[in-house]
Amino acid sequence: MKIQRPSAAIWGLSILLGPGVGYAQQPPAGRGGPPPVKVLIAGENPALRLLDKEGGKALTEVNFWRAQWSPVGPGAVCFVTIRDAGLDSLRIAIADNEMLADYLASKLMGSFISSTRFNTPPYKILRGTVTQTNIGTSQRTETCTSSEYKVEITWKDLGEPIWVPEFRPGNGKVVQSFVMVQAKGGEVLVNGKKAPGTYYPTGGGFGPGAFLTLNEAWRDESAK
């Protein structure tokens, strides 16, 4: 697939403040060019899954977001799903910006993943704090704390970064660019207790079993 990169001049124009902030500079009428573009979010979106067995189903899933820009403001959200036979099952989103959690769950993720799959049953959004700690370039932990839960998500043995200039996740109109850093292990603690499941490099869902996606920008090329 041939990737067309915008010229430096267009990139410069696209960041000027003025009417239509969040939209890339458009070509004059009648001259053709790329379709209109609307920026949906800019930030990072790591994820992690723990499975019941190799090639099996995910018992623990984390979809983490830290937005530097979104239409509802910046912030961080930990979407955590734990499927356990006992009372330890969870479906929560700990967020320092509750509007961001709702935007991600109800609108953005539904743009390429069926809302039935991502947000049904709905996440229980909990107000909290999110902090990040790192061990050099090899390990990252996001600690998400509400009044009831402390969730610690760790990506272990991080690899080398890979630049992905264009990724279209399904419906064609939403386009992403990001830096992918794959992990070789992961762990989730909820109130000090290990969440169920085991890390495997693949299986149980979309993409690798544990990874960081950094400098991630989503754009809608069909925006009017």
C-alpha cells in the first residue's frame, strides 16, 4: 500500500489556530486533493490481555487511554474488564476526566468497533487519579485509583519502537498513526490481588497481547 505524506507546508498550515481548529487545511474548491480531515483524538492507547490458556479467551482486558487532546479535554482513562466466575468480575473505567471516558466508550471506539462489543455492558465510570511510573525503557506501570479500587497495570520487557504511519481499523474512514512498542509480558493488580489470566503474545482479541501505542492520532477522513 502506497502511503501519501502531506507536504511540510500543509502540516504547518494545519496547526494554525483559527476557525475550524481540529481540521486539517483544505484545498481550494475545485482543485481536488485529499478528502476533508477531522482530528478525533491525540495521545496514547496501550492495551493488555491475560488469557485463560494459549489461544483462549481473555479473562482480563485493559484498554488504557491518555489524551493530550480530545474534543472534551485532556485526561486519562483505564478501561478494565475482568471475567471471573466469582464476585471479582469487573467492568469499570477509572478516569480523571469522566467526559473523556464517555467520549471514548460511546463515540470514538464505536467508530470502528461495534458498540455492542466494546461498551456492552456499559463500563461503570469512576472518578479517580491516574499516574505513570517507568523503569527505564523496559517497563511501564499505570496506577488507576478510585475510592473503591486501585488498579495497577504493568507492561514488562518492552521492545523497540516501530513507527506505523497509517492504519485503518476496519471501516476505512478512520485512520490512525502511532508508535508501537510491544511488550513481552504483563500483569494487572486490583487492590493488590493479581487479576486472572496469563500473558500470551497473541490471542484473545485484536493485536498483540500487550503493547504501548504512543504519539497516537486518530483522524476522520470523511468529515464534512
